[in-house]
Amino acid sequence: MTLTLYFLRHGQTASSRDNVFCGAGLDSELTPDGQKMAEEFAAAFGQVPWKAIYSGPLRRAIETGKPISDATGITLEIRNELTEINYGAWEGKSVELVDRDFHDDHTRWLEDPAWNAPTGGETATSLAGRVLGFVADVTRRFTDGNVLAVSHKATIRAALCGLLGIELGGLRYRLGCPVGSLSVVEFAAHGPLLHRLGDQAHLDSRLRELPGT
């Protein structure tokens, strides 16, 4: 038996649809389509024998985790380590506005987000430290079975970079993680093994084709 960790990105929000920076500083709710994504995940994975279901503390993650929690009767456990990166002064702004108003910081961040934070925000190195702390806790608690973590795009990417040995500065350019998608890592004898990345197969075709990030 092995431990399998499922990372589910939250469903669509207005911010993801409109491609604006939305991190720990914005507590966005799901759109109706985002809620549908959560419900379709629950329908597809409600029969999985979950050992635990975790969620970040932001509303969009909790709303995504609630249908699978309700379907299985497993309590949704809130973990702060699963929250999104803090975008600081960029929260709620479009890429175009950020590049105009914080051009130098934005350029440095694009080149290497591992060590360059959004203005007043969080580096990817800090983000990786906290989410990998969560993963370490899960692997101590469970030696086998299935565990679900409902989280966010940058947070999931940072976790996967750390687990798979991918250079953290490239997290934005190496790993896809669309809304409502699932990424799955098995902790096998030879270390973490990626089984799925950014998989939206549980969503209907209309939801998979929605615009946004």
C-alpha cells in the first residue's frame, strides 16, 4: 500500500476568470461555474476511500471542498499552509496594471519568483516552505491510502516543484494548474511519483473550455 496525495485546485472565481491577481489577500467566492466544478469533482470522486480531506482557509477553497466533504461524510479540515501566495499590493489588479504601476518588481518576479516577491507580498520560496511542511505532516500521519488537499494554483505548483525536484523559479512556466483541476502524487518506494497534472477529466467539456487562468 502507498500514500496518494490529491491536490485539487479550487473552482472558477471572478478573479481567475478575468485573470487578475488573487492571492491570500482576496477571499473570493466561487462563481456558479466554479460551484459546478466542485460538484462535478464530488460526483466523480465521492466513492474514493479518503483518509482525510483538507482545505486552505480561503472561501474559494472551502466552497470547493464542501461538496466532496458532504458526499463522503468526512470533515473538511482547514490548514493554513494550503492558502494561496500573498500577492501584496498586486491583489485584485490586472497584469497590465501591475506591470504599469510596479514595473520593476513585476519584471524581477517574472524572472525569478522563487526569491523575488510581488510588491509587499510573498516569495515562492516562502510559499514552498509552508506547503511542503503540510505535506511532511501528511506523510507522517498516513503511510497509505488517499488524502485530498483543496488549494490554489501557486500553492499546488510550489508543492509539486518541491516534491519532484523542479527548480522553484520556474513554477509558473513548468506546471499547468487550471481551475478545478487535479494533480496526483503517489509516495512510492523510490520517492514521489506524479500520476496526474492539471487534470480536468472529471469536468464536462463546457467547464473545461471556460476562459481564464
